[in-house]
Amino acid sequence: MDTNFAVVAYAAWMGLAILLAVVALVHGRVRTPGIAPRPGSLDLYEAAFLCSGPVRAADMALLALRASGALHINRDGTVTTTGRRPADRVALGVLRPIEDAGGSMPLSDARTAGARCPEVQGIGDHLVAEGMLRRPGSGKLRRFARKVLIVSAAGSFLTVMIPGFMPSAAEDPELFVTALLLHIGGVFVSVILGIVLSVTGWGPRSRVADVYVSRLRSQTSLQRGLGQSVAGGLGLGPAAVFGLSRLPDHDLVEMFRRHRPSHTYAYAGADGGDSSGGTDGSDSSGGSDACSGSWCGSDSCADSGTRGTHCSGSSCSSSSGSSCSSSSSSSSCSSSSSCSSSSSSCSSGSSCSSSS
């Protein structure tokens, strides 16, 4: 192989690797707010989303709708509407798929459709804009960039150490020095960027958000305030922060545990917080960044422990015209839906096409 071409090819490879690392760092960064949110500034749904993800936010909406008389959760695990209209936008979005299904839907499907509705998915977008959450999918890109950097550093080191790969110092001293400096620089830059990618930006929340969540968990007055922030939310604050096991109605808790969502959604690395280990189905159970580019929670729309679809804050609802409908077993995620994994599925019987 021509030595000059090899040096140019190596420089181009390292340039692409460095560019990928920079893009991964920028994609996963959290915009730092000017000031930390004051205690009590988030409502019930936002706090639930921040603590666990979209399913818990949808669960809070379903429970608030039940308390306000807009729907009934029957003992057989079905949810039925009463015709009463909810007072807030998020609750209306969670109620809409049930109404579109004829006013009755299994609780598991209602939880799935509620987590996918644009109003709940929009909470994640809002928290990203406020600097509380990282963009979904950033961890997947960071892991890929780190692997590329490891390969680049190892390749650079071996090329220098193994005889025959470097230009001959006797035949072309200038080219030898240029190649040597490029390889040493490649190892150094790859190691530094790899360390930066490893120690920054892995958590789903910003530091400010972690402090906020810690306050929510330690101050019962803030939890009571969450319940007062939406109609029908009285007493739901602890459940929003810690999980459904904190509900006083144990029969209701057991019903939610028996009727889990079709897929469990949470944002990347969301912590469960539920004393039952997330068995109510509203908490994630490990993994990180399962649904790249979406609020699925993990790296696939149907990851066993995490995440749902975000579809860029748009139409991942189960209402008519949705590209991620849970009401139709034959529906499929169109290419415009950002369900990242080819193995993921939107709903029972529906399939996601790979779009990333």
C-alpha cells in the first residue's frame, strides 16, 4: 500500500472519530438553566415523569381522572369513561385513546396508550428544554463513539509498535515524523475524549434535577403540593415520586400490578424508586437509553425494562392518524416515527421499522 495514502487515510479516520465524539458530547449535553427550579414548581405529571418516566406520568393522569369522576377502573381490569371532561391537557390526552376505543379499554392498554400520547411525551420535551433531562438516545451514541475511540487508540498504538506499518525513517524521514506525530496525537486525543465520554452525561437527569428529586423524596410537604397541582391529584404526590406502592388503596395497587403496560416505558436510566422493585410496571428495571430519540426509556420500543416512543414530540398517540397506534393490532411504526430498534414493537401485533 502506498505509504502516503496510508497516512492520509489514518488522518481522515481519526478526524471522523473525533468528530463523532464531539457530536456525541453535544447531543447528550444538558442545557444548564439559569437558576434551579424552585420547590413546588413542577406539577404532578412533570414530577412523575422526572422521577420515573412516561408510564408513571400516565398512571398519575389515570388516577386523577378516576378521582375526578372522568373514568372508572373496574375490578376486571377495564377502564371506562363517564363522559365527564378532565380539567387539564395531560389528563385529556390520556383519556382520548380510551374514548376513541369506544369508551372502554383494558387497563394495560390504557397505560400504554397514555404513556405514548403527545401530551405525556411532551412533558419529556419540556423537561429537556428546562435543562432537567438529557435528550433520549444520547447514551447510545456516546457508547458507540467511545468504542470507536478505543479501536482508534488501540490501532494507533499497534501501528507504531509493530514493525512494517510505519514509513521507513531512512527512506523518508519527513513522512516518518509526520506519521509518528499523527499516531501519537491520535492515541492521546482518543484516550482523552474516551475518558470525557465515560465520566460525563450518563445519567438521565441533570445535577439540578437530581437535587430537585432528592428534595421531593425527603420533603412530604412537597409531595402533598404535587397532589394539589392538578384536579383529582390529592394524595397522589408520594405515588408520583416513589411509585404506585405508595397508594393507600392496596386493591388498586394490586390491580395495576396485574395489568402492566404492553411495554414498560421510562426514560434512559430512570430509577424505579418503588419498594416493590418496579412491579407496578411504572418503573424501569435497568439498561440505559433503550429507545434512541424517544421517551421509550431504553434502546428499543419494546425493551423489557424500559422506555416508549416520543416521535419528536408529535403523534405517538393511539388516536386516529397516529403512527404508533396501540388500538390497532395491525398498525405499524412508519419511518417518521423514531422507534430506534429494529427489534422493537409499538403495540401488540404492531411492528417498528428501524429508523436510526
